[in-house]
Amino acid sequence: MMKRLMSILIFIIISSCNNKRSLNFGEDINYFDDGFIEHFPKKIRYHNLYQAISQNISISHPYVWLKYYPDQTELDSIENSAKALSVAVYNSEDSCLVVIDKHLTAQNWIKYDKKIRKPRKVEIGELNCQEGKYPVPNFFKEWIFETNLTLTKLEGYKMYVLESEKGIFMIPEKLPNGVYTPKGWEHGYSKGVAINNETGAVIYWADIW
């Protein structure tokens, strides 16, 4: 009996150390080109996992977001890699960020439709200090956002932009019309990872508009 209990305990320990599963967004991910989320982890532990994938071009734009809480060793590895590969690093509370669809909140997003003839008027409020910066997302979805007090809807994060370019990188039928987008960034994409060392949260993003 004692040997059996020990065997079960060892199995549980081994299983808990190797309980990573392949990341799966389902068939919705086929909306995007291969490589769109190539910077995302291939496998993660599935506790405290939040993910969002959207093809919506009426309300916002197509995106894939993943939020989870890795252990400290993995967190350090992610951050070291992000530092080495990033083209820019921003604070999530910065009031001078270029934020895509920054007008959206968890409460108001259902009120907008970019495909109608006369969309709701929104003041973009561009600032000189935004010049030369790469766009980052507005994480307005309920299971991702943490505050409405910042443009990104995040607090306490370092946002590592890994790739971002202006232009059309998806067939036009899959893209929104560029309304509510900062000047010069009517269309483009942004990929990156946001890290909160205090809470241990990591958010991977891939946005295209």
C-alpha cells in the first residue's frame, strides 16, 4: 500500500511539472496568415489562461490576445527574450502612446460600427509626443483589461513591441476602413508581449487593422 501511494504521489508530481498543453485557438485562427502569432508560446500551462481572438472589422479590428501567468523561471525567460528582440519598449500607463482603437472600453464597444456610411464621430486626440512611436493595442475586452484609467487598459506593464509596420498586410475584405486610427497608421500591424513583474502576468498580442 505504501509503495502504491508513493507511486501515485510521484506520478502527480511528474504530471504537474509537465502539464503544458499545445496552444489552440481553434478554427478561428485560420482567418490569419501563417506566422501571425509565431511569437506566441507553442505550449503553456492552462491554469489562469485568458485568450481572445477576433475577426470583427465593424467594432475594432482583427486581433489575437493571450494572457496567462507563467512561473518565475519562464517569466524571466520571456522577458529576457523580449528585451533582446524588441524594437521599442513602453510603459502601459504612458499617456503618449499610439494606441489602436483607444476610444473603446468594455462598456462602449457595442455602440460602434465602422462599416456604416456615417460612423460615430470620435476625437482621436493625436499628440506631438506620439511621433515615431509604434502602435500598441487597447485591451478593452473584459477578460484582458485591468483599468479604464490608461489608454491600453493595463497597469504596471512593460510593453515590448516585437514587430510593427504600416501598410496593408491582409486582403482588404478582412480589414477595417481605417476610421478611428491614428494618422499615418490607417492600416498596419503590431506584435508584441506585455509583462507585469508584480502580478506575474504576461500578455501576447498580434493586431492587424
